[in-house]
Amino acid sequence: MTEIRTETVPLVDGSALRLTVAEPVSAIRGGIVVLHEARGVTDSVRGIVQGLAADGWLAVAPHLYHRDGADELDGADDEVQQQVDRLEGEQVMADTDTAFGWLAERGVTPDRMGVLGFDLGGSVALLVAAKRTLGAAVTVAGDPVPASPAGGLPALVEAAPGLTCPWLGIYGEVNGGGPDPEVARLRDAAASSQVATDVVVYPRRGHRFDDDPDVAAAAWQRTLNWFDSHLR
């Protein structure tokens, strides 16, 4: 099984960014930055990093809460939201750039770099794809579409027309069932960009659509296929 480890990179602001990384045992196909969910670098996030490496990708997950000394949050939802609210957009983008730089130092060119985000990180992934030059991006269960994921960053529907690389959005139905009109707005905004886009909506069985193992497996395969198609 592919091993994961944590590295530390000093930053110009005096802090140190922790990176959870995994390398494929065979030839490296490219590199993918994994942006974590609101609860931080959880076991699920580490599993994704490991799974990408098993598929041949050099995977790196920056710890976006490192300035507060946090990696994974175990508190109540309101405590998690307080941590999210402390995020500054400029710092989030800088941390993501550091992760891309880590890939570049290992020979990965921008056209073979991707970004994959979940929940909070899913929203950031779309914004990265609109503000940076890379090969492909995937958002899984991003924050509410009208909202900004961090201070100083635009809402997703505002950023989507400026996408610079192929982007896949994977969402679940609203809790009451049926499509979310805000996701439909995002689909239309992304479609107005000059790149390939796709938005897929899965049914929910519980709080999240990936509570269903079959749906989670389908979403994971769709994610791998997206990177296979666009990171060449």
C-alpha cells in the first residue's frame, strides 16, 4: 500500500505549512493538490491522498488551518464554523500555491497539475481553477454556491465564468430531494467559460451523498476519469 507522510515547508510570513503527501510506487503521471474539508485533514482526506497516489498521481494536501496549529477538528459544528470563519482568502491561495510549488520542485509541469477539493476545499478548488493556470480541477460537495469560502474570495458563481482549466463539479441533491437551483446556476456560470465543464448531481441517502457506498464509488471513478482525460 502507498505510504503517506507529512512534510513541513517554511513560509515567508514566518509560519510553517504542513503538507500530507503520498507518492506513487510506479512512474508519476502528474500531481494533484487535495484541499481538505471543513474538519481539516481527516482520515477521509488522507485516504484520498493515498488513493490518488495508488492511481499514479503525486498527491499533496496542504493543512489550511496550520496558522492556528490545527490539523483535524473534532469539535461541534459551530466550533468548526468558527475555524472556517478565521480563514483569509489570500492565505488560502498562498498555501495552495505552496503545494503547487512543491509539485513543481518534483518535476510536475502545470499542464499535469490538478486540484481536487471536498466541502470547504471543493469551493476553494473552483476558485483556484479560475485564478491559476493548471490542467484540471474537481469540486466535490462544495459549500453553498452563493457563499464565499473565505474572506476576500468571491462566490463560486462569480468566479466560474473565469475558469482556466477543465472543471468537474460533483454535488448532492438538496436535503428535501430534487435538484438544487443554486447548483443549476453554477452549472450555467461554468458553462459560460472557455473550457470544458461538467456538473453531476447524485441523490442523497443521508447527510451527504457519499453516505451511499455505491454513489461514493461512482463519484470517485468519475473524478479519476476526469484527471485521466485532462492531465496529459
